Amino acid sequence: MDSSDPLKVSRRELLIAGAAASAATLPTAADAATQAPVPPRQRSVPASRVALEVNGTTHTLDLDNRTTLLDALREHLHLTGTKKGCDHGQCGACTVLVDGVRINSCLTLALMHHNGKVTTIEGLGTPARLHPLQAAFIKHDGYQCGYCTPGQICSAVGALDELGRGVPSHVSADLTAQPVFSAEELRERMSGNICRCGAYSNIVDAISEVAGVRT
Ligand code: FES
Ligand code: FES
């Protein structure tokens, strides 16, 4: 080392200086004992009061704004007929009718339907007085495990309503004409409802019977 140059520092001197600086900033055991624990940051959960008319009965719920309609029905109102399959909008098991239109209840927030009218499978019929589609699914054996069935039936109600109102589908030949009921139209309109048991042909038979069509 050239000690004549005041700006030149040996590697050893540099290491000693660094260690001393670090030690000066480290908390001591006494420091740690006197420091109060930092409380976790308080998170406020945004919540809203939501009114839903479900199967003819009005419910007022205080919900986390992030609550899906599916979870509001199943977890808050204990209407477990509506099923959670994928929770990602891919299987249709959660299909319900909102203001008469079928939707995937896992893909929408309950808050978005404040003052809306929701119909679930429990509201379509009762064991003593089945909805025609419920009766037809039983007659035609339109299910095996039954997990997809509530969504299939609610979706079929919506699909037949859309056909009746002249709403075209992806396979309608003429978008301006009243669509004609056919197995192809029905399969297209029901394509968002997956049946892992593969009861599709019987489901088509059941819905066709209610539509008054032979397949
Ligand atoms: Fe909603 Fe599958 S649970 S689409
Ligand atoms: Fe089992 Fe459709 S009846 S998934």
C-alpha cells in the first residue's frame, strides 16, 4: 500500500470500515424488547346491503361486495339446488334465471342484481308440483348423477324462452326470421351446460318434449 496517498484505502481497511458501519445500525436486544409490535394493517372490506327477490321472496343481505350471486344463493340463503361446478363460467351448473334471463351465477356479483328477481331450481317447481321440464327430465332419464341437472333445467327454461322470443343463435340460418326448433338449435343453445355423465341425448329428448317437438 502506498500510505503517501490519503485517497488510497487498502481492502482490509475498507472491510473494517464496512463492518463497523453495519454494527452501528443493527438493533440491539434491548431495542427489540422496547419496540412495540406493529399491528397488521387494518383492511376494510367493502360491503353493501343487497335486496334480492329469490323465488318470490325478498331477502335483504349485507354482503361483501365481492360476493358472487352463486355464493349469495348457496352460502347466505342456503339454496343449494344451484350447483358450483367450475366457478369459472365454463360448466353451466350454476345457471339461474335473473329477471327471466339465464345467467351463470358464478360470473356475476350479487350486488349487480340489487332489486332483481332471481329464480333457482327450487323456485321452478316442487316435488308435488313439478315444472314440466323437471317432469320431462325424470321421464326421459335426462341425468345420471344429477349434479348438472338444476343448471340444465334452468338453462332449458331460458333457451325455450329465447326461441319463443325469436332470439337467433349461432346456428340459426336466418338471423332475421323466427328460429325453428331443432335438435341442432337446442344443442347449440344448451352448449354452455356440460354434463359429465353424458346424458345429452336424453336431455335433448326431455326438452324437445316440452317444446312439443319430436326428435
Ligand atoms: Fe358457474 Fe361452472 S359453476 S359455470
Ligand atoms: Fe351427472 Fe350431468 S347428470 S353431470
